[in-house]
Amino acid sequence: MKVYAMYFSPTGGTKKVMDILTESLDVSGEIDLSLPEVDYSAYSFEDGDVCLVGVPSFGGRVPETALVHIRAMHVGRAAAIPVIVYGNRAYDDTMLELKNELVSCGFKVPAAVAAVAEHSIMHQFGAGRPDYEDQQELRAYSIKIKALITRIQAGDPEAFNTIDVPGNEPYREYNGVPFKPKAGKDCTHCGLCAAKCPVQAIPAQQPESVDEKLCISCMRCVAICPAHARSLNKLVLTAASAKMKKACSTRKANELFI
Ligand SMILES: Cc1cc2nc3c(=O)[nH]c(=O)nc-3n(C[C@H](O)[C@H](O)[C@H](O)COP(=O)(O)O)c2cc1C
């Protein structure tokens, strides 16, 4: 009976939340859901295993790339705890969608977490989060999750029940965002962005470009470029930020469902 930390974290905010939540847990393995070369069907979970599954909210939904990899895995009588990380707007149907997908894979879902991290496109929203206050709160959640895991692993059937989580069906429609990062003159053709793109949207031979049909606007290439050469169209970004300001400005709370 093992505990796993599974995450899709293009720019590291989801991973930060996962690291705090798993600090007090005895994690046997981490599964990065952003690696296109990995055969995720090789992963299987056994009775009593518990997986914390961290994803960012993209447009109030679960990034499809993460779902494709999770669906490939093999699940016994294992439990999963969705961890939804969002950029201080809203997570809409992300938690319900992930819960439903995990249940379809065979997991029981006895708890879930929503947490705020800095917005990976509009960094002024949720700036610096998870901050000190968030960290304290997430640590308190971690202790409660640890107690739940102890009960699951002791065979307590009540601890293994799937809970209700917020969200609506049909899920919020999401067709991507109009932000496709491109490289400017500072691009050194090092190829790091092409190697690390979760959906292989950047051609290795021409890393200053991007296949807009494949790109999911996850912002990893912008975050990792050592020359800071990749960016978004500033006019589009400024206009979108102004539109989002009202919805994103008041501090949103973290939540634990257990
Ligand atoms: C394409 C895209 C869509 C997003 N949509 C939302 C959203 O609907 N609501 C929200 O609060 N944050 C949204 N965000 C912000 C991310 O959920 C947030 O920054 C998250 O921490 C990113 O995770 P990561 O740092 O692990 O990549 C979006 C970010 C991206 C890149």
C-alpha cells in the first residue's frame, strides 16, 4: 500500500502545492504527467494505494493532456485525491471533471483539494501564491489527508467512500485561449522548449515557432526559456488582463473536501 504524487504542472505552481500537501506523507513515487515520451499504461495501482493527483485549471476544466495520460493507467482498489490548482479566478468544473474521470478509471475519491497559485498567464493574479498563509493552510490539510490515508490503509470502509465535489455538468465549454507563445530575437535555438513541451508543439529544428493547433498555451516554454526569449502578444495579453481583472482580484480561498 503506497502513496503516489501525480501531477501535471507546466509552470510549477501545481507542483508547489503538491509538495506542501505531501510534505507529511510517506510518498513512494512521483509521476510527472507532462512527459510525452512516457508510456503511462505501464503504471498500475494496487488495493489500498493512494494517489494525490494535481492538475491546474485551464478555462475551468482539466487539461486534456493530463486526462489522456491518467486514462492509460491501471487501477485496482486504489484511492485518488484530486488537487485542483487555479490562478485566483475560479476552478469552475475542474474538480468535478477530474473526480469523474478518476472514478471512471476505477479510483475511489474520498477527498479533494482546491488551491490557488500564481496565474501562469497573467502573473499579477494570485501573485506569489501559494504564500505563507496558503502554506500553513495546506500543511493543515496534509495532516488531515494523512489521517485519512491511515484509515484507508487500515481497511476502514468509511474512509474509502467517494465524496461529492463542486462543479456542474455539462462542464464549462473550453476551446483554448488565444495565447500562443513565440520566440523573439533572443532565441538561441538551444531546443529546451521543444524538448520540454508537454504536447510536442515546438519543432526542434525551428524552436522560435509553434504549432498553434497542438499548443495548449500551458506556458511551460515561456517559464523555462533560459534566454527569456518566448512571450505572448502584449496587446492581446493586456486586453485579456483588463477583462479578467474584476473576476481575479479578490483573494480566493483554498478548500479541502473530506
Ligand atoms: C491556458 C490556461 C488557462 C487557465 N485558466 C484558468 C482559469 O480558468 N481559472 C483560473 O483561476 N486560473 C486559470 N489559469 C491559471 C492556472 O490554473 C494557474 O496559474 C496554475 O497554477 C498553473 O499551474 P502550473 O503552474 O502548474 O502550470 C489558466 C492558465 C492557463 C495556462
